[in-house]
Amino acid sequence: MQVPLSHQVDIAGFHHEATRLLAQQVPPQDVAWTAAPAQSVDEEPLEANRAAIRNRAARAIIPQSFVRMSELVVLNRDPERFDLLYRSLWRLVYEPELRHDFADQDLAKLRQMAQAVRRDIQKMKGKISFRVLEVRGEPVRLACYAPMHFVAEVVGGWLAQREPATCWIILTPDRSMRWDGRQLLSAPAAAPMPLGMAAASDADCARVLETLPWR
């Protein structure tokens, strides 16, 4: 059974589908999860906490410790993360004693993946650095960063809350984000830069910014 998700960090979609599959007693080996790359070509408002579970039915059936861990694991770049999450969820439902087994390999792998995401979030918060460029006649505060995992939106939301009066753009290999002082906007990833994101010159950055669909 192919189960498509709308984007790489679609945790709400995952738990909605996982709850449905559990109700139908579909075992993990019969499910193939796919997370589509973003299809939008325009800038769009980024939901606050979009990697969060809002489905009440899902929250009722899923242990809260697993909920919190899965919200981090879904940001991991491991392509097998959704398969591992559903297999672990299936086992937690049908093997209730599993939640007390700290030596279980599946749960240990999930904890490792969640910890890797935590480290990546903290690393990006500490290392992101802005420069000021002139684009279309306006000064733009720009940062280029390539996180190991899908954490850019989390860090973008944190930065918008920390400095709400400061407008900026962050370019990453996954998405481009812009804070306009009111809302966080997301657009497709910028074109690759000749020398990589960290070493990109002001001219390269300005050229890439000109191609983005920001309003």
C-alpha cells in the first residue's frame, strides 16, 4: 500500500494516515511511505509548528512520549524515517510493554535520530550569520546555511520570534525562507551557488535572490 505524504516534514499527515492504517490493522510490512518534495513554485506562508500533530484521534492512540519524539524524527533526513516510525508505532500499540524496553533497537534508533535533529537545530542557531546586500534597490539581510536535516523551518520560526522587528531571508538547499516582520514565508530552494552556500560571494547571493518568487 503506497501512502504519500504532502511534504518532507508532514508529521500531521503521517499521524493521520498511521491512525487510519492502525484502525484497519494494516501491518508495517504492507505499507510504503513516500514524502514528496515541495511542489509550490511560489512563496507561501509557513504554518507555525507545521511539524506538529493536531489530529485528536492520533493523539488519543499514540503515547505522548512517542508523539514528542516523532515530531523531531520526522525532521531527520533519513529516508526510512516514516517506515521506522510506523513500525515502532504498530509495535507500541500491539506490544504495550515495549515502551519500557530501553534496549529495543527500533526505539533506540528513533532516539538517536531525534537527538541528531536536536543537535542540528542548536548548531544552526549558533552558526547562522547574516550579511546585508542590496537587491532591487533595497537592503536585504541574508544568511546562507546548509543544515544536515530538515530543521531550517524550525530555526526560522525561532528566529522570527526572537527578533520579530528584523526582516531577513535564509537560503538553504531545501527551502528559502523570508521573514517580512509579520509572517514567515517559504519558497522553493535557491539555485545551487558556484562555491557552495557558505562560500558564496555577495554577487552570487544577489543573483540567486533575484530568481526567487518573493513578493
